Amino acid sequence: METHAQVVVIGGGVVGCSILYHLAKHGWSDVVLLERNELTSGSSWHAAGVIHTINSDPNIARLQGYTIKLYKELEDLTGQSCGIHRPGGIYLASTPERLDYLRQERAKARYMGLETDFISLEHARELNPLIDPTKYLGALFEPVDGHVDPSGVTHAYAKGARHYGAKVFRQCPVIETRPRRDGGWDVVTPRGTLHAEIVVNAAGLWAREVGRLAGIDLPVQPMEHHYLITEAIPEIEAHGREVAVTVDYEGNAYTRQEHQGLLLGTYETNCVPWAVDGTPLDFGHELLQDDLSRVTERLETAFERMPAIGRAGIKKVVNGPFTFGPDGNPLIGPVPGLKNYWTAVGVMAGFCQGGGVGLCMAEWMIEGEPSVDVWGMDIARFGEFATRDWGRIKSAENYSRRFILTYPNETLPAGRRQKTTALYDRLAAKGAVMGVSHGLEHALWFAPSPAEAQETPTFRRSNAFPYVAAEVRAVREAVGMIEIANYAKHQVKGPGAEAFLDRVLANRLPKVGRLTLTPILTAKGKLYGDLTVARLDAETFWLFGSGAAQNMHRCWFERHLPQTGVIYNNTSDALHGLAIAGPLSRDLLQRVTREDVSSSGLRFRDIRHMVVGGVPAIVARVSFSGELGYEIYVAPHFQVALYEALSEAGADPTLRVYGGRALMSMRLEKNWGVWTLDFRPDFTVAESGLDAYVAFDKPAEFIGREAALAERERGPSKRLVTLVVDTKDVDCVSDEPIFDGRECVGYVTSGGYGHTVGRSLAMGYVPTPLAADGTKLRVELLGEFYDAVVTAQPLYDPDGVRMRN
């Protein structure tokens, strides 16, 4: 056996084999896969093998499309059959709400270049003669959907990897993974020890056990899953061609043809987490005891909607475990705080996503970044809050809701209050409707009372609309207060801090007592962050940004950290606080501090240590609302005292607590984008407009400078714009296509209603020639087309006078 490898992949299922294949294909041939048993042991061998492109995350949908197209290439390379069947896929809706969802999915498909489109119910029955069209309102058809042979696909990946020089060792369980001083790992097996520069945990059902060998607990959970295979069905035998793969959302069932019968699977509500305390090490090609009583209700619904199934005999029942993540998406990428340790776990749709996961992992390791934004799969979207117990609860919730509609304004109930601030109960008593960001509860908006603190899930404007409007009005006319514990705070200090940040940040660093906005760029000039950097003294910097992306940015800083001279800490949980904003915010702040906070005493973009409300604080004169405002950061144990001091001092003038929805409305009125939506690694710094905050001429050579300069010289092909959309009762959220005439030219990245200006607003990317002020476009929203016009200047306070006074 080998003694050294550039990468050791642990796990011989479809995901591990795909990663090995892509690494070797992209030029890293010194790579090894270790499989404890035989390839496909665990979940891969008993998977239904259904392949489809539809996914709520467009980038994951793109990667699923890549995976499907890859199978023919694998067959041609290896001669190994993947058992490809592509009869197309039908997605059926039987409620108006589900039909709206399918309209959204069809809209996304337009800008992704997919052929997904609606077909008549009569046409749907021609593709699947088993369905009763009277049970449905609409059908979406995806021509590339189908199914593959799980074993054939997995072995094709392995064979392709060997073709490019990789090695596969079966019957070789991993006993230990020990970190080395050189940053690599010793991977111990019964057949010897491998020195790996990088370890990849792709262990599927055993991902938790392999993770614990490295000292981490992964929040994934194996779930029992039933599907059954029927005897031959006369309608299928008479059909003459393969029946289309079919998903009936309200029926909670998926089907595909199996010989002359049908495979029918379902995700039951009373689901069963399997092997909660750990996957048995001797488990392999076994199945679990079936329990059809758990899926009886689902089967009865399926029989009602596809009567021929109810008349057919059951040939086989399969109950096998497969691993779910807390939100249903994979957990891939470098593990924060663990050098050279990567995961690719929780890939429950391995035969849809395995190829895309392998591609992204290979690009990420070899080139330093994947070719598309994989935030929806990045393990960094979770943090310490994602414990094993929390992961089990959320994974079970996600499993049971697999075919249940989740609305864009809906927050799910399981695993809540995992992280709260000291103000949680006080805000709840004021009627706060809470959301969650990186595990932390935060107020979205405030109802008149706790009893009314519920939001109706909808694709259209909800019952929150008038209350959010009132919160916006309070900020614009007087003063509002919002908790900012869910912002990320990174501290960088030491004698080498300035040089380090000058390299990883694209803008100039501020002087002591000042702050500035700066992008983070990848080597290819893509966006990797937009942060506010503050300098408290010569060697101490604070960086404020997206709370959801805090571990992503932690990984970035740790990856580029020098050996000595710099100390980095993610201090997000050590620094909470409150922000106040509005024309009366200065008066309020002056009431609770002895410091001079006049316009000249605390200038726009100043930051300093102060005592506020009797407690030590860091105060920054900056506001994301577009109004005069201040962010006041304190240690969590001072949060209540600060809140009480501001509340008491703000009783006259009236102070109103507001939530994140109001803040998002106000930032849209200012044409300001946000991270994970308008700003993300899919876009370059020039496309996003953040090149205005890049100091191309600063002495320090910063990451991404050459790529950004090259783009600056040729000009970006597309730009981020704000659109005023002519709607009445519905607003854009994200991923809606933008049209110039009949041509789809771009898509919306975020949207909402501007309560001050009284207009529906959206941000999105369009070709540069269409980014000019006044350009008339259209947006498709829930199947309808709405006129939209580009507005180059913010509709509210375009010169920014109010926040600078």
C-alpha cells in the first residue's frame, strides 16, 4: 500500500469515487481512495438512482445538470455502463400554491438555459399513462430527467479515476486520522499508514464516525427511507416506451419505471432517524426491516392518483438508510478550524449531485476556488451551534418536508432557540417574529402583540406588510433600534496585522479611529466578501460583515494567515449590540453618553471606544438604513443594560424597535446589495459595482488585483442594477428571470418593497449595455410578466445627505 498521497478520500460510494475521478482528471494523480468494504457499500447500492435538475438553489441545479451530462462521458471513457435512462421528468401540482412554485422553477430554468416548461395534463398522461389528470392543476416537464444504475455509475467513476492514475483500496477501513505538524494527516489503516496532504471525509453513512476520528461532530443523520417495486403493470406494458419519471408533490411520492413495473418512493412525515448513536461498523450491503405501516397513508394517496399502482402487486419493499443534512443540502468543502481536512457528506441525492460535488471539490482544492458559488453546500454555513443532536432534529424535519412546500418568507420550527441573545425574551414580548441566521435567532418584524406574532407563509405579500411599513416609517421620521448580534465580527491584531489585511483586502486600510468598506477578492477577481474594516489602534482591526458567512470568511483568513505576527479570531459571539438610526438617533445617543457625538465630534465613518448607557462599547457612526445612525457593539453580558438605557432614553422621542425586514426594505431604496444574494462568488468585483471600493493603486499587492485590473480594462460583461418593478401584490425575492423583449438576459438576486418610496424594487444582473438608467425590461414573477425599469440612482436620498449630516 502507498505511504504518501496528495489527497486521501475516505469512502467508496458515488460521492467519494466522483471526487477521486475529478481530482485525477484535473491533474492530481497522486490521490487515493480508501473504502472500508466494497464500492457502493452503505447507501449507494440501494439508491433509486433517479436523476433530475430541479433544485431550489440554481447553482445546485446547474451542478445537477452537469452530473447528468457527465454520465455519457464516463461511459465513453471507461466502457462501463451507467445504465442511463432519460424518459424525462414530470412534476405535478394539485394546489394553486404548488403551481406557483412550479412557475418559479420554470422561470429559473429560463436563465439557466434548460428546456423545462409546462405541458398540458393530457400530454403528461401520454408520458405517464398511470396518472389521473383530474387530480392535478398543472404539470412541468424536464426532458433530461431519468434514472441511472447506481452500481454502474459508482464503478464508472472509480474506473475513470484509475484511468487518470488514481488508486482505489477496498477492504481498507480507516482506524485513525492524526494531524501532523506539517499541516498534513496520518491516515491509519490495518494495511499501513498513509501520509496525506489533504483528507476528504466522503464516508456517507459513516461520515460521523470518520469525523470523530478528527475531533469533529458532523450534524448529519442517516434516515430510513422506503420505496417499493411493483409487479408488472398492464398500462406500462402497453405503453410502448419508458414511462416518465414523475413527482407528485402533494401525493408525496416519486416514481420511475422498473422493468414493466414501477418504483414508488415516499418521504413519510413520521420518519425514523437510523443509528442515532452511530452507524454499525459491520453494516454494508444490508437493508433495514421494512415497515409499510409508516407509509400507508402515502401509498393510499398514490393509489388514488395513479390507480393502476393500487391494482398491482408489490414485488419488493426496500427500506435503506441514507444520510441527510440539516437543510437537505450537502456539506462540502474545507472544515473551519481544521487545516487540510475537507468533507463531502450529507449528499442524499448522490446520483443527481455527485458529479457536481466532485467537480467543485477538485476545482476548490486545485485552483483555490470552485467555478460556481457553492454556498448552498458549503459546510461553513454551519457553526458550533450545529451539534449532533441539533443535526438529527433538523435532518428529520427536512426529510419529512421533502415534498412539502416551503415559502420564501417561512421559517421552520424544528431546532429553534439553539442560539439566542440576552434580549430574546424581551423582543418576543414586544411581538417579534423571529428568523434564524447561522443558528442565531433574530427579529424579522414586530407584530402588535406576542399572540399575533405569526406570519402567513405565501409567495405574495404577507400579513407582515403593514407592520414592516410602520417600522420603516419610524426610522425615516424619528429613530429606530435593531439588534445587530447577527452581524459577523472578526478581530485581527498584532504587528503583522496591517500587512496581512493589506494583502487579503482590496481597499486601503483606514486610519486609526476610522472605518471603510472593502471587498475580498479571489485570485480570479471574483467576490469573496464585502466587509466593513475598522481600525481601533495601530495593531487592532475589526471587520464587520455577513453573519451567515462568518465561517466562510474565517476559513479564508486562516488559509492566508502568516506563521507569526498576526492573531485572528472570529469574535461574532463575543460582541453583540444594537444599532440606532433615524434623524433623531444622534439626540438619543447623546442622552446615554458623556462623549461628544455631534456631527464634528463623531464624524461619518468614525469608530471609537465609548461608554454608552453606563457600559463599555465600541461605537461606529455608520448605518445600513441610509439614515443618520450608529452601531453600538458590546459584550453579550452588557446587552440588556444597553437596551434598557436606550429604551428609557428613547421614550421621548418615541423609539421603535424594528427588524430585519424593514432594514432590507431601506437598503433596497438605497441600491445597496447584500452578501449571499447580490454579492457572492458568482460575480466579479466590477460586475457588482464594488470596484468603486478597490484601491488598485495602493502599494500592497492584494489577492485578485491582476484579475480585477484585467477586467477593468476590458469592462465587465454584466452589471448589478436596481429595477423598479410594476407590481401590485407581489414582489421579487430572488432568481426571477429578467427579459429584454422575449430574450432572457439576466436574473434577480434580491427584491422586496420600498416602503418609503412606495415601489416594488429588485436587484439583479443584466448585460452591461442594458444597465443604463431608464432601460425598460420585464421580470417574470409567478408566471406573469411585469414591466421593470433600471434606476441608476437610489430612489431615496440619492446623494446620501441624510446619513452624512
